[in-house]
Amino acid sequence: MAGIRDYTKQYPLLIYFFLTVIISWGAIIIFAGADGIPATGDLIMVLGMAMLLGPSTASMMLTGLVSGLRGYRELRTRLVKWRVGVRWYLIVLFTAPLSTAVVLLVLSIFSSDYTPNIFFSDNKVSLIITGIIGGISVGLFEELGCHQQPG
């Protein structure tokens, strides 16, 4: 095990890259099956989550291998630490949804294909909750996948 740990400390980026590719594409191949990737909405979401598994899982594996429990404690501390005021979190939180809504509303003037689904949905609350949960999940996976280990 010491050999793997030493090699990991010597080439962390290379190992992270290979683990990420193997986990992400492995999950995609498992979910896609022999028939390829069908373009259905539910499966596309599952495949998107499978792709997010690669970076976050590789990062967590390397954190444990290189830094052990201390590394996990430091990661948890960095994930919950507020570095800026609430105002900046609100700006960041609402910038993407609001800019997307504005762009879609402008494009919907030219084609109804761009009209946001919330206008047609019978269950608007469910659609909003799904979007919030998806956004938080993607953000968490992304944060886990790109965290930096202290020198």
C-alpha cells in the first residue's frame, strides 16, 4: 500500500485523470448497455449523473489514499465554510437561472421550441424542486471533484 501511496503523491494529477475517465466512462457503458445510449430524458439524466461520479469519486478516493481521515475532515471544513457574505451567494445562486430564463424568453419570441417547460407543466412545484435538487447535486459533485489538497 505504501508503494501506491507514494506513486499517488508523486503523480496525483495523472492518477486523478485516469481514475476520472475510467469511472465516468465505466458508468456510462454500464448504464448505456449493448444498444448504445438512447436519447430519452430520464436516461440522459442518469448518464449525466454517471459522468459526475468520475471526478468526485476519484477525488474522494485520492483524498483518502493521500491524506486519510485528516483529508476528509479538511474537505468537510472547506465545503461548509462561508467565505463571502450571503449577498454574494444569492447573486451566484440566481445568476444562472435568471439569465437562462431571460435568454429562453427572448428566443421563445422567435420559436415556441424555446419556451420554458414551466409554462406548460401541470406540476410546476415538482419541476422547480427537481431543478433545485439537480442544481445542488451537480454543484456538490463538482465541488468534490475539483477540490484542491493543501500542499
